[in-house]
Amino acid sequence: MGLIKEPKNVDFYVLDKPWTVEEKKELSTFIKLRKVKQQKRSTRTVTKVRRKVTV
């Protein structure tokens, strides 16, 4: 997460409200799906094609 610079004479306020049970479940399912997608992506291997050298 990056640092956000505040412009002069402007203040940012962040309200931290508790998450509902539904929001927690949505986040949990999103994280699970993301992990599955990343595992599928990492299991792929790149095959190299070797050329035959003719003399």
C-alpha cells in the first residue's frame, strides 16, 4: 500500500466501520478464488523447443 500525499489545506478523514458478516464472507470467498487462480497460473510450465542442428 502506498503513501497518499495530502494537498495543502485539505485533510482526509477515514472512517473505520466494522465489517458485516456478509462482507467478511464475500472477502473470504474472493481470497479463496484468487488463491486457486494463482495456483493454476504457477503450475503451468514453459516448454522449450529444441532445434536440431544439421551438419
